[in-house]
Amino acid sequence: MSNTSMNKSNEGDDGWQWNANNTKLLVDLYEERYLRFQDPRVRKRSLWLEIVEDMEQAGYKGISADICDRKWRNMRKTYRTSKEAMLKSGRKSVAWPYYDFFEKMHQTEGRPQSSSEKNSDSDETTFNIAVADILAATSESIPSTTTADDLTVTQEQQRQLLILERSRIAAVKELSRRIDESNAIQRDRNDLLREFLTKI
């Protein structure tokens, strides 16, 4: 990716300046809501407003839903530009730190689904994968070993750890809700099947 592309992705937007820390937080918060962003019944602006609220709680003031949305569109454009450049050059990797995340997201969005895959069981499977990714990303964000220097945790790091922990809790709660819904649907199917068999 060219320096021009990187500079564009970091330019101020309505007085807001993106940096490595708040961009990473934006990606984490989007990933937490990934399935809801894919749901056509959910208003995207309401999700961006949720993200704005979480970022403000993390200490980032002056952010807005429009700024987040434009940043995300720019990041998707950067991903496409990076992918095209990689294919033309024959390189197997790029320096942009979010390329792998957008590549995985692009593959998930572009995967064709049969009608049977759109039922509640496939939704639960997809959600389980998303939860696993969130938990894995959270675990990777926390060092496995602790040194004397690591004990000095900055206030910003504490805020980010709090956001990640909230993401884990939200993911587990959502998983529990999906499982309950799936079990209820299965019970209804079993009841209908038993009722049908008794009438034969």
C-alpha cells in the first residue's frame, strides 16, 4: 500500500484525528457487532451510534456516527486497493495491519448460502464462529507473560481492556440467547411432528 493511501486513512475528519489506538478500538467494536451489521433488519446508523457511545466511554470525545461510517468505508477501500496491488505484484502479504481482518470479513460476506443454510441452525453456527473469533482476538490482545514493565498499565490500556471484556460478556449473552431460540424452535418442530404422527 502506498504512503498516500495510508495518509488518507489517517486524515482528520471534521476535526477528528484517527490514530492506531482509536482505529483498533473501532475495528474491535465493529467486530463485536458484525452479525448485526449483516442483518438487513438492523439500522446501520443505530449500530454506529452504539460504537460512538462505547468510544466516548473509552475517553475518545468528538467522534460521531458519520465519522465512524466514513472511516469504515475508507478502510474497505484501502483493503480493496491493497488486495489489487498484492495480486498485481505477486506478494503474499501487505503491511496494512487490518488486511487479514477485512480479508476474512470479505470471504464471509461473499460466501454463497443455500436456502437450508439460512435457517436458525446455520445462524447459530455462524454466530459461534464469530464468538470464537472475538474471544481469540481478545486473548491475543493480552500478553501471556508479565514483566515489571507490563505491570505499569496506562489508563488508556485499562479502558481498552474494559471494552474488550464488555465485548466478551456481550458475545456470551448473545450466544446464550441464540441457543435458547434454537432450542425453542426445535421443541416446536418436535411438537408438530408428534401431533402429525398421532393423526396418521
